[in-house]
Amino acid sequence: MNVLRRTLYALGLPAVLVALWWITSVDSTSYYYPPLPDILDRFGELWLSSRFAEDVVPSMLRLLTGFALSAVIGVALGVALGLTDTLRRGAEPVLEFLRALPPTVLVPVIAIVAGIGDGSKVLVIVSGCVWPVLLNTVEGVRAADEVMVDTCRTYGITRGARLRHMVLPAASPQIMAGLRQSLSIGLILMVIGEMFAATNGLGFSIVQFQRTFAIPQMWSGIILLGLIGFALSALFTVVEKRVLGWYLGLRESQRKNG
């Protein structure tokens, strides 16, 4: 019953919004605000055909590659900075400067340096996705229980074992929070990167539809982006619950006992 209730809560508002969109647009004669039934017709024609493999699959591969690289770089560098105060203080000015640069500003620069292939699109995604992971990892590592750290040292537990069995598990809630933020940023940057210099992808297709005044097709691409974002968020929630099962269970126990 609880699962059914949560499902209804999750789908209730989207269903209401879709119904309102349908009702308010069904008699629309505006060129820029076509009826939702027309948009859904174009959606089926475009994205349930070979165009899915031509545009959606390359976009998803770029997103997942950029996200994975950001996760590896962010966690590795974040652990190193979090464990070494001297390294963190030395790198902080450079990191703050780079973090302040909007990733969208770097798109033309990356295109010049790396070309217009898939590599440049992945670099655009990494340039924005790495920061939430890096900063959350640093804070998670620094927040490790000092008593546990001292206990590990006292018993002669090696640095690698401490990292694997104590530091990373303790930092994992904040690392997962950074990864969730990174995934949302990555979807945005995927589209932006494909809007500038690309020959395929969702961002490229949406811009082409807009430039050729294929407005229903443009709206169908926007809807598809929203559905992809929702699906990725739902998938990440499942993974997060598996990875942080111990932490979520502990919080639930504390909530009930408190």
C-alpha cells in the first residue's frame, strides 16, 4: 500500500500538468504553441524510429562517458585533497579560479582545442560535472570521525585499508550527493555542447528544428529530454539506495527512535 501511495504521489502532479497542457493547447492556433496532441504525434514519428539510434544513443553515450570520467576524477582528486591539508591549501586558489569559470563559456574554447568530435562534447560535460563530485568528496573525507581515524592509526591499520574501509564509506553519502548534482548538470551540458558544433545528438536536433521552424518537432525533443532526465534520476535513486543502504537504514532508525 505504501508503494502504491508513493507511486501516486510521484505521478500525480505530472499527470495534472500534462492534463492542463492538453486542455489549454488542444484548440491552439498559435504557430509557436502547437496543440499537445500534434506534439505527441511528432514524438512518435521522430523518436520511436531510427532517429533514436542516430541522435539519442550518441547523446546518452557522451553523457554517461562524461559523467563517469567526472566521477573518477572528482572522487580521486577529492580524496587526495581531503586527506592532505597542505595539498588542499596549495591547490585551493587554482581550483576556485577554475570552478568560477562557467562551463558554457568554455564550449567555444574546447571546440577550438579538441575539435568538434565526441571528445569535445565529453570535455564540456566533464568541465561542469566534476566540481560537485570533487567538492562533496573533499568535505566528506574531511568530516571523517577523528576518533575512528586515531583508532585505525593506533592499531596499525594501513592507509589503503583505512581509505577503503573507513574514509570512503564515511564520505559516501556526500559523494553520492555530488554525483546526483553532477548528473543533472551533465544533462544540461550535453545539450549545450551539441547545440554549438555537432552533426547529431538531441541538442543538435532541437536547434535544427528551431532553425527550420519545425516547432512541434522541437517541442517533442524537449519532452524527450525531460523524460530522459526523469528516467536517469529514478535510476540513480535505485543505485543510491543500494550503495547507501546502511546509511539510509541508520537515518530511518534514528528518526524512529528520536
